[in-house]
Amino acid sequence: MCGQLRWKDLQVNGDDAEKLQKFLRVPRISAKLLTARGHSDPRSARSFLDPHLRNLEDPFKVRLLKETAERLIEALERKETIAVVGDYDVDGITSTALMVGVLRHFGAAVRYYIPRRFDEGYGLSQNVLDRIFSDGRPDLLIALDCATNSFEQLQWIRDQGTTPIVIDHHRPTRPIDANLLLVNPNGHGGADGAQHGIFCTGGLVFKFIYGLLKLLRKKKIELASSYDLKAQLDLVALATVADVVPLIGENRIFVKHGLRELENPRRAGTRAIIAQGQIDPGSPLSATDLSYRICPRINASGRIADATLPIEMFLTDDRERAEAIATQLTEMNVERQRIESEITEEASRMVESNYATSNSIVLFNDRWHTGVIGIVAGKLMQRYRKPCVVLSKEEEHMAKGSGRCVSGLNLVDLLSKCSQHLGSWGGHPLAAGIGMPISNVSRFREAFEVHVSDALKIVDVANDLEIAEWLDPADISQSLVRQLRNLEPFGHGNPPPTFGIRNVRFLIPPRIFGSRSQHFNFTFRGRDGPVWGVAWGLAKDLPLPQPCDIAARLSISSRDGCRRVRAEMVDFRSHEPAGNKKEDGQSVEVSP
């Protein structure tokens, strides 16, 4: 990565930042970042810093949510049988657990299903429907995080005399049946308001349950008053972080309060999976902890085995059973990591041999494990900074896989322009699932490259690295990092600030690690003592110049009762003295 990024100093209106700092009495760096992220107005900044649950919008502003909740209340009153089917990723798993949990609370006869990836494929396939209906025809079928584009299957469900309900956030590939009870802000001819269009399915299910409770409380249903809606935010936070939706607006509220639930979990399943993540009890949790320590374990079962396991873990009150499942999920995740690492390295060699001058990447290998190629696509996209589609063989003549897109381009729009080559596709701007005849892969590859190249003529997706502030090693302390806490949670739409740290001298030579020796650890001296760092995927650029300037994100790591500053290196280069730092070959002035 070294040398691929253009370091740019964060540009803000200094007067606005200074006024905000004085008005809110926040650290200068916080005021600077708030101003840069569109919160120069004190009211907007205060709302951002203190995201209250009371600021959640009326759930009935989401189109068709009220009508759908009323239909579910009818099912509860009539004691209809209900089947719930969800996707096999974290969003689908947690959404299913949320829905099944609330239905059980109200005494519903409910069954739940997750597609078996290798036997039944993705989403609301006919194979999974056959399994559901073989257990008895349900009166109501609720599809979560899938089915927006399952047009034929939804009609088949109606033909059996069952009412389908869909709660999903994926964008439709053709017009939606006006009679379908579809809670999808992106499914009615465009985003149903900017605020709603960024929800993952877990967030939509939370809004749906909120609306359901409002209607039931209006009916004076006692069980509605005893249901603890806030306690469900642990699962909503997991879904929101895992699906990489923007952590702004209501999503920020979900994750901020969900992290508090996860820090003191009431659910046996979340207690068990957090313990597997080797997080010290009582330690503050971040969205990064969820992304790297918790969510991959939940995802692992759907990638290589049965995704109903984590749902059982979240729904059980049996501590020992929850812990046993969490341990099993960790073992599956280790196996997932091994398979994924092997495929990523093979795929990287293909990219470096064949895609050096292309604007996009489309790879196919009939031996690759379909359960991990979505992760592989994401890693290749990040490594090479190009839209990437990775495919494997699903059936005799079919290729199936996943796409990941760089920020600034819209993967759904790109795929729609290649639709004549595709058998199935759907998703959202940064990620999508894709299927096509194997014979179409080469034609799709050519078309995808053309449309990506055309898009890049209009949209600037330059690889700029924004430096929030320049620091000396002696400036770095736990106190500095704690100043940033009020801006958390960080993630998509609210990225953690990247600091430029000048004149870094390592205390010991960097230590390479990883199955393919692709990462390294490093240490340098900060104000409180050694700063411990990690550089993901940068070992190929060793040895580092001494001294060097590094771009890094800072956090506080807590392990075995010891707290210390941790630096995650994003890039590095030879040290340039302040006031004579080179940027894109030019001398520029840098303010400390």
C-alpha cells in the first residue's frame, strides 16, 4: 500500500471549528472533525455527540410498516402459524433472532429457517420454500434480509394460500408488486427518505417491532408493556456494523446504545460470543471490536455450516448451551480463516498477473469455496482499490459469487448495466450477490470493465488519505485517544480519524506475522510509554525507512487488565521535516 495513497491534510473552516470548540467545550480535534463532517451548527453537533433514543423517528414514517404490523397483529390474534426465513449473514441472523424473539414473547406459533448455502442457495429460493412447506403450510411467511427480488417465489407463496411479508433493504431489480407487504425503504421506486434508505435489515426489524409495540400498547395488550425494546439493541448494533451501513442518523443511535447493551449483556448468547472475542469484561466496546472479533464468528456458521446455530445462541436462556455454541462458532471461524486465506492469496496472484492496468476485477475459479468468496472480494477490493467480483461454480453450468465496490461508485447501478449477462443479482451500492451461466463470465467481465471505466470518467474515487492532525510521538497518550470517544462509534459514514505521526523511530525491528507473512507489529515511544502498533497487509513493503512518517488510527487496547495506546498503521513514508513535507511531489506547509 505504501506509495499508493495521496496524503491530504483535513481542510476545515478554522473560525467555525473554533466557535464550536468554545460553545460545546470539546477538544480542538473534536471540533475540527465535527466541522469537517457537516456539524458546524452547534445543535447538529450536540445531537451527533449525544445520540438519544428519544431522537428516533416515528416508525410509521417507513412506508408500509404500519400496514404490515397490523397484518402481523391479525395473525397473533387469530393464532396463525408463522414461518420466518432470514439470510445467512449477520444481518439476516440477528434480524431473524429479533423477529422470532418478539413473536415468541406474544405467544405465536413460529418456526424459523435459514437457507443452507450449499444445498438451497441464497435467499428465498424454491429449495428453502420446499423445506419450509414440508413442515406444514404456514399462514404467514416473513422473509428477512432477502426476497425483495424473489418475484416468482413470492407469487408461489401466495398460490399456496400463505401471506408473504418482506422486511429487507436490498434494492429491487424490477418494479415491485404494489400488493406486497414490503418494508423496504429502497423498494418503492427509490429511497423512502435519506434517513430510512441507509438502514440494514436489523435496523428495519427494530423499527418494525417499535411500531408493532405502539399498536399493541394502543390496544392495551399487557405483554406489549413488558417487552424490553432497548434490550434488543445488542443485536441491532451487530447487524448495523456487520452490514457496513453508514453510522449516521438513527444508525448511530442504534450502535451507540447497542454497544452499551453489549458491554453489560443481558442475553446469554451475547455474553458467550463476547467472551469468545477475548474482550476483557467491563471494557468499553467499539464498532471495530464488533467488526473484527464478534461478527466474523457469527458469520462463520453460515459460510461453512448451518447458520441456525447463532440464532439458537441468541434465543436461548441456557448459559451452558450458549457458551457451547459460541465455542463451536469460534472453531468454525478458524476454519473459515484458513480457507479464506488460501483463496485470497491465489486470487491475489491472478490479479497481479492479469489486472495491473484494468479498472475492475472479475475472477472465476470452480474450486473456490462459495462460503468465503464474499470476504475474498472485499479484501481484494481494499487491497487493489478496484470494484471486484469473485465467482465460483455452484451448479454444473452456473457461476455464483459476490461483488464489492469502492466508495464513490454504485455496484447495483454497474450490475444493472450488465444485466443481459446475469442470471440473478441484487444488493446495495457497496456489496451484491451475483449469479450467471459460466459461459457468460468472460462477456460479463468485458462489460463490467467498460461500465466501471465509464463511471470513473465522471466520479472521482482517487485514493486520498485524509490526515486529521499532525502529531509528534510524544503527543500520543491515552488522554488524547479518550478525547475522541465522544465521536464514536466509528465506521462507514463516520470513519475514525487518521493521524500523521512524524519522525517515528521504532524501538525494536518490526515483527512479521500471519500465515503468509503479510502483516507486522511495531512499537515506538509515546507520552505514556510504548505505543503498540499493527500494520495489516504492509509487510511486503518492509524494511521501513528510519525515521519515517506514519499515518495511523489510534485506539486504546485492553488485554489482560493492561491498557495501552494502539496504532493501526494505514501508510508510511520517509520522514519529511514539518514545513517541508512532500505531498504528491510538491512542497507544502504543514501546521502542527
